[in-house]
Amino acid sequence: MTRCLLSAAAVAACAMTFSALSPALAQGQFDDVVETEVLQGWDLPDGRRLAAVRLTLAPGWKTYWRAPGDAGIPPHFDWSRARNLQAVSVTWPTPKVYHQNGMRSIGYTNQVVIPIYVTPSTPGKPVRLRSTLSMGVCAEVCVPHQVKLDTTLDAPDASPTPAIVAALADAPYAADEAGVRAAICQLRSTENGMEIEAHVTLPHTGGTEVAVIETGTVGLWISEARTSRQGDTVVAISEMIHPNGGPFGIDRSDVRITILGGNYAVDVQG
């Protein structure tokens, strides 16, 4: 299988998966495949605001999760033009695993609500939530797409929004919630980079389990994890390569392992 060791924008040009459309043409031709809405959400006792972005996809289209797999484009929020915004934390609902043309992708169809925790620079003042969401959308063709967000969070409200509550409930379980008893990673040098092998001891999550390994290292390419279960332990192995071909380091505290099962998902961090 040919691998695409490319930036998010260039992934769309990978001949095995993506059409040859330019981003500018794709943006205009496929504007109607996704509708976007910002849910105002509510104020939290710690001064943050819990809002959300709702994406509604046209029938037959899908978009991608935080770690989309070899066949997808990772989504990215650019908050640089926001106002009175100190920090944003995104919570991704549990995605689905898709197989197409011998490749695996991870994402969403129909509709997804993405909760965002917003920390204002000046508490008590409105936040102008202005952002560009770069994402991939895919049906018969897969294309890069951009969504412009611009709304002001200025209506104090302590009442939870049902759609956001439901999205939070659909997020992967934390390690302690899922009964994870151990999580161990081993790193080995390879000819082209490094291999990471993770062992996570936890109850079976149902069906065919898929593990996703993320390292937190910017620009690092990491392969789909070869996932197996050995008794009460999930074993996941991925290859890692730096785009410039040089040496690189991994901070073990940034390693994140998500196990997607048929019944639920588990998020193991650090």
C-alpha cells in the first residue's frame, strides 16, 4: 500500500485516495456538503464557557476525527482571529471506523456535535469565537474543505444545552472509568524512524477493537496501529517517521492511545 507522507493540505492530492481537484475548486464546488452551526452553550462555575460546533453532512458524505487514519485529513481549528479568548479545549465524540478501497479512515457521517471549552482572557466579557475549521469531506471523492466560524458568546446562561450534553456523553471513557489496569509503551529504533508498541490492560470493549496511537509530536507521521488482543490486554504497534528523515524524540507523557470498540471507546493519556 502506498503511504502519503504529506501535510494535511497535500493529503488531498494523494492519488490513491483523493481527487485531483485543487483546494480552491473543491471549496467552491462542495460548499453545500456540510452545514455548520455554533451552539452557544452555557457558563461553567470555573468561568469557562462550554459551547459546541455542530456539523451536518449531506447524505453519503463523511468527515474525519482528530486522528483520521491514512485515508483522511486531520481537522484543524485556527483560533488566531478570535477575541477575548485565552484557551480552547476540544472534546471529540467517539468516531466510527470506515473501510474503503482497502484503506481505513476514522470519522463521522450525518451529524456531529463537537464540544469546546472556552476560557476567556477577561472573565465576564463576551468572547468573539472567530475561527477557520480546515477539514476533509469524503464521498465518491475526498476533498479539503474550510468552514468559517464567527459568533459572539455573550448570552450568560447556566442551562446545559441537550445536544452538547449528549455529545459529551458520547465521548470515549477515561482510563479510570473504563477499568484500565495498566498502560505500557515500548519504543524501538527502526531503519526509518521508530516503532511504538503499547500494551493496555482493560476489559473487552466489544466487537473488533481498533487502537489509535497519537504522540503529540508535531509533524510526525504515524502508521495505523496493528491491533490485537492477548487475553485481557490490547496490543497496538505503530511505525513513526519524521518528514525530514532525521532523528526525533517522543515525550511519553504526551502519548495518547484510543481504543475504539464495538460497545464503547476508551481514551488513555500519558
